[in-house]
Amino acid sequence: MLGVSGNVEETLLQRFLRAYGKLFGSRPELFAPFFVLACLGISIGGWWKPLVEQEKVIGGSKFASQWYVTGSRTQKHVDTWESEDGHHAWSPKAVTTIFTSRGDPETGDILTSAAFDEIFHLYRQWTSLSVSVGEKSYTTWDLCARGNLVDVPSMCTGLETTTTTLPTTTTTSVTRTTTSITTTKPPTKTTTAAPDANTYGWEYYTPTTTTRTTTESDENMTTTTAASRTTSTAARACVPSPYMPCLMVSPFQCFSEQHELNHISYQHLDSVISELDPLMLPYTARPSFRGTNDTWIKQHLSMPRNDARYDEEAPPGRSRGCHWFTSQGFFPVDLWAGRASWGEDGTSLAGARGLRLLFYLDGSRRAMERLGLTMPELADEDAIAVAMRELSRKWQALVAEHNSNFSHVEAANVEPWEYVEELVYSDPNAVTQYALFVSCGAGAAVLIYPCLFLSCRHPQASHGCLAAQGFLLIVLTLLTASGLFLLCGYQLSLVTAMTLPFLGWVSGIDYIVVLIRYLSQLGIDFIRIERRDEVLGEILATAGPGITFSCFCSILTFGFGMLTPIPAVRDLCVGAMLVTAVNYLVMMNVFAPLTLLEAWCIKTIKPDAHPLVCCCHRRAIRKARASFDAWDPDNDTMQKFKEDPQEGTWLREKYARFLRTRYAQFAAVVVAVALFVVADWNKGNRRIGFDPEEMLESSHEAYRGIQLLFDYFSVFPSNLCFYQVDVPGRQREVLDLYQAVTGSTYAVEGAFNNYLTTMYSVMTHSVLDLANVSEVPALMENDGELLAQQAGLNMSMASSGIAPYGMAPLDKDNFTEILLELLATPSDSAKAWSPATANGSRASLYLDLAGVNEFAWDPAFNESYQPRIRFTVMPFFTANLENDDHYHDAIDLAI
């Protein structure tokens, strides 16, 4: 039969949709529930693990891995970095605290005595923090980055004294004498298990002293002899192994006040530390900033570095600054001073607008290894990782508390980025706010958009309840599409999770409006006469093509978006395509059958169940029925139930006619040209991109810190990584690349020597440690040729600064054997400070600071081979990043 569309010939798609509608309309009570159950099954299947097994769904991927270009060098670098997860457990993490002058930070100087007093009051509290994880309690000293040496600060308290009273003897003597005899045996050295169940042993010296006293009376009288033996046991030389200083990058390293933050065990040794190790620099020899003026402070913050890496031609911000406890660690001015200015001579600081303090938390694996020897009950890597997060957040709260009391400076803090990401994805306040936002939006949509389909005067043209039911189906669509998204192995990024609900609402509401509009256009006469399968067939035949083409175009668009090489955009397009497709299927297979229920209400003249018009409709219908004995829908009085509420509206009668006039066409052209001009102006005058802090809400605790960090500082930590490179055999090429990178415009050497230079240094110092003073001049003759020979270095490959006495053997096995022997942490901490064995411990400390413990290794083929280095890191700093163009240039230069 002909539908309401008349004699117009139908397309193939229309005929198909009509046939499908008739089939579905014949048994809607069977097909629609089945489709709903299928959707619920997919939803439950996709959300089962997140809800039941507490599996993380949102934010599972790192930020960098979401926004690189697939197949690019950046992806290769990021994936390599992430895959070599062995080094992450050893890598320290920086907590960054930024200070600016209170008032006008653009002109205020932070390098003043008053500012330093306020900052130091907060700064000194870092080493006094403590946190608890379950029954375990950790202090800053357990968690801060301070190398890999074992801590035994109380070795001397292990002194044991035992006094034994020997049996009393009685003899008869024929002489009268009084004798006192004391004998001392030579000390004996024994190796015993350490006390307190430690896993390492000590060498003990045990001197034994026996005292015998004889008292004699008159001749032939009784003599009594009493004796006792005293044994004293003490660890060799009674030298403690102190808690090494925590790694803190700050200008206070230039002053003796930094010593107040060192552990008491290190404070006792500081005055003689350079005698134990010539590379170490005592804090007690450094000046104090207290009671001085601003000019004096700036002069002492501008001291040049005092090692072979000092370059007079280098910018002062790179060559001047403060040393750590060792000359191997140097913190240049550019690392901790923001927008620093220099005097006319270019060697003294004139001021700085910002100050950055970096507090390093240790790698969880290193902290576990260190605690495992001294406090095994705390050596739980998972608990250590949690404790580090808690310590970082405790410091965050402490900075915020002090900032409210500061009068000269403003303080802000940025936790390690991985902790910031966790807060972004797991912050209950953020989740609650987003859920509240979505809920309010959904509630507003439920209340407002069905009102567009209400008609108080025309009961049979009012479809508010049907529109509200359609919105509930949009919720089903979103659950089904997200469940299918998760079943396909994807994870919801924060952007995807926030975008897809709105996309689902827009497309779903669009489909609902179209279906309801075409239902209204069928007319009451058609609905009264035709069967329900004919009604549904007609609706799908008229409304279906438009909905289908709209869905097809959206899927095609998002399908092309899936080809985007950026993972975050690609995943968003996959989710959007699924939402669009599921929306179409739900609306055509569930909502369209619901229109049959609405058609039945129209046919039987039932009121719209929407609460805003239900009572009004009931009264109108009841009044009409009371006026006529016979219920005749064709009666003129009942025409108001059949009238189209769209007839005579302003949009149809006036605005639509206006759009056809020349005035409207001219206005459209003018608006289009104006928009084009504005867009072109924005392109040339607006900055492309965004500020880093815009990734966070302005209320986020890290927002101000990130804003200050990127506004005032242009130096940031970076890493030069070598993957599957024959480092032993290509030492020259590796160091040449490192020098080329750090000598470029946008890079500078790291705070510590690279691991190869450090290895050469400790190999030569081990020879000097074991040599007599008289032998040193001969070792240093001919530019240290004999020193290099005894150290096992190849003098022919010497290079000023990075390898002054040559390089290590090029053979992989020899190189690796030497490196691992130097890296081995002494199980006996006394050896850490004994000059006879200083190379083993000092090398371990310095190589650990240079990042050797962050290497990834391939196992050896068999016992006759050494393991192979697979992944190494040489830290450095990117510098001079003043604006967006500098960031782009630095990236291009690095690639």
C-alpha cells in the first residue's frame, strides 16, 4: 500500500527499512527486549573487571605514550624508556619547590637575606619528616636519594667488655712478698657474625688482659690468690659508616647551614671527611649566610666550580654555583635560580626572580637494598613506594601551610609528575566534580529537552514521555559502547572519558527528534487505520534514511580519524565511532518500537504521561468525553486533539520565509566573511598551543607550582639514552655524542659526571689511594702515563675533561668485569672508609650517583662470559628554553 509519502518511488534503502520495520513491528515485544539484554550483556562484560576486580580503566597509559606520533622516533624513544622498567626502580624522583618574591614577582629579587631566612626555615624541615605505611614507619633518611652505601652510624657503640673472675687458690709460702703481675696477650683478629642479625660480618680485634694479684702473710701462713680476665671487643678502628647527605639541589649547598640538614653521623665526620676521601668537600669549611648582607650572599652563590670540568668560556649560569658534599656533584646557578641576572663583570649574580629547590626521593629498589642490610623489617619495595608518595604529599601540605605565613616570599610545590598524574586520575574530588557535572548535565537534559515535545492544548501531539524514555536509552548506549570499547582492549583516557558522554547525547537526541517528528507527521488518521507493523515500517521508511546517512557519515569521519597516528586521538575516534554506531542500533531497534506504544496512546486518545502535562491532558479528555455521548474523533470539537502544534509557528511562518530573501543571503555572506577575517587574525596573532598548567584545574594543588616552574625556569632534567649500543667498544663515539649534545645551545652537562668519566676517575683514584705519598710524583709524570697504565686505562684515547688519563678497555668482558667490581657495594661498611680498600666503596658510591645502577642488562651466555649492557642513561639538562619556539628548536636539534 502507499504510505503517507504518496506515490513517490522509494529507494532501495527505504524499501529495506520499511521491510525491516514491518518485521520488527510484527513482534516488538520479542525483538526489543532481546536487543536490550544484548546491550546489557556487553556492558557487564566490559565493566566487570573495573567494578569487581578493581582494575584501573581511566588513565592507564602514560601521558607521553598517548600523544606521540605512531611510528615516529618519539614513539621509539618513549616505548624504549617505558619497556626498560628495570631502571625505573632505581631512578630518583624530584620534589620541586619554587619560591618567588612576595609582591611583584617580575621585579622582586629572591636572593636576599630576608628571603633566605624564610626559605631556610621551611627547607630544614625536609629531613625531619616521617610517614607510616601500615605498621612500618619511614623517615626522610630512609627514602631520600643518598647513594647506595650501607648505614651503620653506631659501630663504636658495639664495644663489648667482659670481666671473668677466676677461681680463688690457696697455697703455703715460706717467704714474705707482695707481688702484682699484669700480662697482656697480643690482639687477635677474628671474623664473626655481626650483632643484631645483620647479614654482613665485621672484623673484630680482641685484646685480652689478665690481672693477677697475690697477697702473702707471715711465714708458713696461708696465701690467697685472686685473678680476673678482661676482654674488650671493638670493630676495626671504630669508624662509623654515616648516613650520606640527601640529594638536595639548592643554593644553600654553598653555605655551612646546609650541614644542619645532614645526619648526625655525617656531622661528626664532616671536619675530617676530606682526609678519608680527597673528592669530598666539608660543609664546616663553607661560610654562613646568617648575619650577612644581600651583596655578600650573591657573591658566594657565584663561586666557580673547582674541578676539571670548569670552562671559563661557558656562560656563568652553567659554570658557577654550588657543590654537593663531593666535587663530583655540582649544581649550576641556572638549575636553581630563575631569571637570574649578572653584574657587569659577568661573574657575580645581580639577582634572580625565582628560586627552585629539588628534593630527590630515592629509587624504591635502591632504598630497599639499602634498608635490607640495616633494617630488614622495612625492606618492602611496595611499602617504600607508598611511603615515598605519602612523604611527597606531606611536604606538599607543609609548603602550603608555610606559604600562608611567609611575608617575603611565595612558595609553591610540584610533586614528581607520576604522583601528579595519579592525583589527576584518582583524585576523589576531581572524580566527584566530574560525576556531579555529568549528572547535572544529564538531569538538565532530562528535564529540559522533553519539554520541547510537550503540548498542553494538543494531547495527541504531545510526546514528552517518549522523549524522556529515549534519553534513558542514550544511557544504555553509553554503557554498551564503553563496555565494547573495554572489551576491545582499549583504556579510557581522561579526554575520551569526558568527551564520549556528550557525543552520545548529541547524536542520540538528534535521532530521537527525527523519529518523533516523523511519527507526528504520520497523522492520526493513518495511525488509527493501519496495523502497528505498517506504522513502524512507515516511520523507518521516512525517518530511517536520514538517520542512516547521518550515522554513516559520522562513522566514516571517525573511521578516518582512527588513521590518525596519535594514540589519544585515535582512541577517541574509536570510542566516538562505537558510540555513534551503538546509538544508531539502539534507536532503530529499541526506541523506534517504543513509538508503537506512543501510536497506541494516540489511537486510543490517552494523555501524555509526562508530569508537566498529564493532568492537563486528563482534564481535557474527560471534558471532551462528557460533552459527547458518542466518542467521535471526527467531530469538529475534537480537532484540537489532531492539530499540528507546529502550524503557524514563528519559525515556519516568518523566519523560514526570511531566509529565502536577498537580505538574508547578503547577511549570511557578511557574517561568513567576518568570521574568516577573525580566524585569519587569530592565526597570525594568537599563540599556538597552551600553557602547561592548563592541563590541570586552577584549584589543583600543583597548578601554581607548574605555572611558576615554566614561567621562571628554563633548565630541566633530561636523559641521553643508549639502547643496544656496544658502549665498551664505542666509548669514544658515546662520549663524543654526549659532548655534542651538552655543548649545543639548548643543553648543558648534568650535575654529576657521566658514568664513563666517573669510571675512569675512580680507576685512577684507586691507584692513588693505594700508593705511598712518595710514589705520587712518579705516577703523575708525562701527563700521568704511569698512573693510566697501573689503572688499566688506554692513554692513547685520552680526552681533556671527560677522559684525562685515557679510556677503559674496549673488550666487552674486561670492561664489564671492571665496572661490576667497582660497582659492588661492600657488605662490610667499615671498608667504605678504610683507605686500603677505598676504591671498592668510593667507586660504588660515585658510579651509583652517575646512574650505573639504572642500567638494564642482558644475562651472560654462560659462566665464562660477562653480562651485556643493554640500556644506559647519561643525564644532562635542557637549557635556554625561554619560549615555545625554543622548545621546538630544542626538540628538532635533539632529533
